[in-house]
Amino acid sequence: MIGWTWRTALLLAAALLFHPGVPEAAEAPSGGAPEAQGRVMARQATKERQLWVTADHTKHEALKKHFASGPEVTQTCLSCHNQAALQFHRTIHWTWLDPSEPPERKVGKGGLTVNNFCVALPSNEPRCTSCHAGYGWKDKNFDFSDPTKVDCLVCHETTGTYKKFPTMAGNPATEPTVFPEDKMEYLPPDWNAVAQSVGRPSRNNCGTCHFYGGGGDGVKHGDLDSSLTNPVKSLDVHMGSKESGGQDFDCARCHTTKLHNIAGRIYSTPAAKERKSLVQDDLTSKITCESCHTASPHKSAKMNDHTDKVACQSCHVPEYARVLPTKMYWDWSAAGKMKDGKPFKTKGPLGKPSYDTKKGDFVWDEKVVPEYYWFNGSITNTTAKDKIDPSRTVRLSCPVGERSDPNARIMPFKVHRGKTPYDPVNRNMLVPHLFGKDDAAYWKTYDWNAALKAGMDYVGLPYSGRYEFVETEYVYPITHMVAPKDKALACGQCHSRTGRLANLAGFYMPARDGSRLLDWLGWSGVAAALVGVALHGLGRVVSRRKKEDNQ
């Protein structure tokens, strides 16, 4: 243990000797203790700006006529905002495809990407596209070029009453209907009221889809769920209410938007390719922590030394799913069991289902410690075309980055695991046809072979007629639920042999890794110090005796 202590002490001493110093801390606005420069920069970058309203949509005569459908509302919107649909058509929110990938790979929810939640969208559109910002995407024949199919209201209405029905391909209910899975009643929109309410997108608008991804509240991401609708500061310092001491940011405060392109990671495309701050360039987006806090956010120079290799989220989001549980494991191979000849559900710990005939076994968890990977902003994705190795866990999505990559940082992730169907002959993941009224739909007949054949026929890919299930992983970067600074990780939570980064290899980390050279230097330092003390003491004794003899 002494060796570990001295090795760490030597490294810290060297850092203090050769580091240019700690930047001068700024005075706190209240005149209290000095605060980190990064907080001052963040306050300047996000200072309150008055958003002057230039149009009262309740006064527009065009919005007072009777509307019978969403496309009619959109057509009226486009009579003034005549470029909006054309802009939106170029975004991933419309296509659900990664624009940086070759078109033939079809990477994205709208293509051939496979996940280990509901597996794939093709042939299941009416259920999956209830979160699409459009109307009527019910099959592969959807007209993506039709501007009236854009749903302006799902992002811009401000009444909070506009809801899409879960199985109607992006359309709201046409009459009062209770959806049995979530036991919620869906009412037809008051089209005039919602059309006249339009404004800047709020957290409620974004959360309508992003809090409920994967089929339920908190299922998918782990750091996005309905607890963020009106959170307190202890849950998220940025979105926390003013009353609790938070900043009350809406999503667009960080997810800067230009021509309907919303800043954020798009599959293999990083959220930001340059780590600029608004201090350097006031036109940069606010999507990275550095854009507001700069690359030197702390008072301590040693802490600031971490920002080129450790993502801010790694220390400042110590846990996710801190209020509501999130799904951690989904075993599709267990689906199809019956009780008394009927489908059934079993409720497990945390009040969430542990089994569902339609979907299999689940494992949920809360207050989850993330897993950590080197991450440069890109994630690779597996499609139904790609060959897999079923002898090992299939990483359906995987962070890209390594220690030597200058753009990579150690980043926290939720890793969702499960068992997902694949073709053992062709060695590729399979697309199942789950939703529908036809006999091939798995959720109607519970026939895997029929469902998988129908799904693969739908996407035009071969199916051998055989299927098995393979262990899979799917990752989500953890970047929301930023805790207050007093809840950030302490040094020892990573810098130890059993710390959070114990399994992240490829680099040396003090207090975690061994080094004979550093051990030798440490003990040499101890020996040198002891010898120095002994020589100094001996010298004092000799000089005292000489002084006494001379007296």
C-alpha cells in the first residue's frame, strides 16, 4: 500500500511542478466564494434572452377555419412557412436514416438497423411510427416527398393536449379510444385550438417521443423519461426548475436548431465535430458541455487536465434512471408462453413487467451505474444485411474510439442486453413482423417462423427458414440527468483497482495500474528521503559536538 501511495504522490508532485498553474478563479456574482471559470463562461453563454413573439397565431384568419385532419393544418402552416417542410424533409427526424452512411446500407430506424428492443421497424410501421413527426407512414409506400405529411403540431403545439394514437401510423385518434397497453384514453385533437397555440418547442413536445422510446416511459435511454418533464435540480441541474435552484432549460437550449436540423448525435455522425466554445465562436451549437463551460471548467488545473480524455458526463452523471426504472435486459426467446391458453403478463420488482407473452422476459433497474467506453462521437450499427458471429455477444451498436484518438473521451453508456432472433444459416440478424392483423404477425399467432419470413420478405432479404436467438448488446450515451457538483464522482471512484474504470484497458491510470518503474522510483524516493533525514541528523550531531569542543 505504501508503494501505491508514493507512486501516486510522485505523479501528483510532478504535475504540480510542471503544470503552468491554476487559472485565477472568478468572483461569485453574490460576492461569496470564488467560482470556477467554466461556470462564469456558461452563464455568459446561456444568459437569459427575451424571446419577443412576432406573431399571435390566434389572430390568423387562416387558422380559424374548420380542420378535419393534420395534413389540412400543415397545408395552412405552409401557406406562410413555405420552406419549412422542405427543410424538415432533409433531417433525420423525417427520414429516420443516417445521411452519412451509403444509401444501400439503410442505416437507421427507417432502414435495416436492428436493435434489441422491438428489433426493427419494417413491416411494423403503424405501431413504430406513432413517434414519427409525420402523418400516415403505415408501410414502405409512404410518400416522403409530400409536404402535407409533415406533422408541425407534434413539435410546436403548446396546449399539451395533442397526442398521437399508438397504432395509427402517426395519426391522432379520430374518436375517444382507450389504448389497452398503457390504459390511457386518447381524444381527437381540437384542431383549431392546437393550431392556434403553436410556438417554440418545449420539453413536453420533445418528451412526447423521446421520454417514451422503446414502447414505454424510460424503457430505452435510461437518462430520458417523464421524470424530466418538470425535474428538480438534484435530478438535472440544467433542466431543474427555478424553484429548486435549477436552470429550467428546455431541450432546444442545448440542442441548437438550424433549418430544422437539431444538433445531436446521428448514428455514425458525431453531435459536434469541433469542440468549440461560444466564447471562441458565438455561432457554434450548444450541444457539447465545452460549448458553454469551455475546456477549462474547474478551479483546479489538475481537474482541467482531465477534459481532453474524460467526458464531463463521466463524472457529472454518476447514475442514470435515478427516479424511474429503465429496461436493462429483454429476452425475446422466452416470448409466446400462455397461461390457461391465453397471453399473460407478470409484474416483477420495481412495479414493472418481468414477463409478457408478446415480448418475453424483462429485467429493469434503477439508479444504475453506467458502463464506460472510449467514444469519439460515432457509433457503429448492425443491419439485417451484416454478417454476425453468433459464437459471441453481437454488438448491435458499438461506440467508436480509442485512447490514441484525439477526439475520443471516456464516456458513460447504458448498455441494453438481450436475446434477439438471427438466421443461423445466413448468419445475419432477422427482421420480425410483429404488429398487424394478418396471420403472419407474431403478436397475433405467436409463430416465429411465419413472422420472421414475413419480415425478411418485406425488406427483400433471404431467410433460410431457420432461426435461433443470440445474446446482443445495444448502447446509449448517457448525457442527461446531470447531477449537482457536490454529487459528482470523487477521484477514488475511478482511481482504484476496483473503481468504475477497472475494465477500461489501454492506458495507465494512477492508483489502478501497476508499474515496476514507478514502484522503484517511489521506493527510491522513500529511501532517498530517509537517507537525507539521517544525513541531516548526523550532520547536526557532528556540528553540535564541534561547537561544544570549541567552547
